[in-house]
Amino acid sequence: MGKKIFVLFIITGILPLFYAFYSIDKSREFFKPLLHFFGNVSAIFLVVLMVLGALSHFFKQKIFLQKILFILGLYVLMYASLHLGIYIFVEIFWDEFFSEVFKRIYLLLGFIAFLLLFFLSFSSIFNKAFFFKISSLSYVAALLIGIHILLGQKIPSMFSFIIFAIFLSLICMRLLKKG
């Protein structure tokens, strides 16, 4: 049963890629929707990761849950990398990246969040003991992503408010739990 769920979970994480490439418009502006889609998918996977992590004390099979959380973390990084890659190589090009990031606060917050996610993913792969000491940085990354999504839109959508509210709620729960 566990292996079937594990395989289903892996397939579920890859499905957004198939959807994205299936739904690509043939116009010249198809990268903008892909940019937002990959950013939103990354945020959704981060929400699922953090909710499962917060509810982890209810699960009996901790090893299985840790594997699921590890895979979710890699999905978050993969979709965030696709989001950032499209932005750098299609929207503004590499030579303008840092000047754009320092001009717009929401880009700076998103980039810092990406660096935190990358650092967390890297440490989860190579040094699990260190990762567990710094895993609380995921809450900082989540808050930055929530703000990035809110400020990145001219007119914030319901999705951006919901994502921000979930991240803020998870942070408050974590702080209350710490006392």
C-alpha cells in the first residue's frame, strides 16, 4: 500500500508539468502564463508541505512521511526554479536580473525566498542533521513567498490572499507551539 501511495505521489507532482505544456498557447505571450503557473504550483506544494509538516505528529509512519515531505520539498524547488528560470531567461534576461530585483521589492523578496528554498533543499539532501536545525527557515521563505505573490499582482487575486493567509496562519501556529 505504501509504495502505491508513494508512486501516486510522485506522479501527482509531475502532473502540473504535463498540464503546463499541454495548455501552452501558440501566441508569443505564452511564457507569462507559464511564469505565473509555475510560481503558483510551487506555492501550492509549499502549502501542502507545511500543512503536512504541521500535522506530522498525527501520523504513525514518520519515515514514510519524511520521504513524502522530502519529495514535496524537491517539487517546491523544481517549480520555483522553473518560475525563476522563465523570469530570468524570457522576461528580463540575465544581464538585467539584479537591477530589476533591487528596483522592485516583491522581486527581491521572491529571490530571497528562492535562495532560502535552495539552501534548505541542498541541506536536506546532503546533511539531514543540519537541515532539521534550520528547517524553521521554511516559515520565513513561506512568508516571503506570500508577500511576493501579493505584491507581484497589480490587483491581488483571491488565490494570493488565501496563500498568504495560510502561510501566516502556519507561522502563527508554529510560534504558539514554540511558546
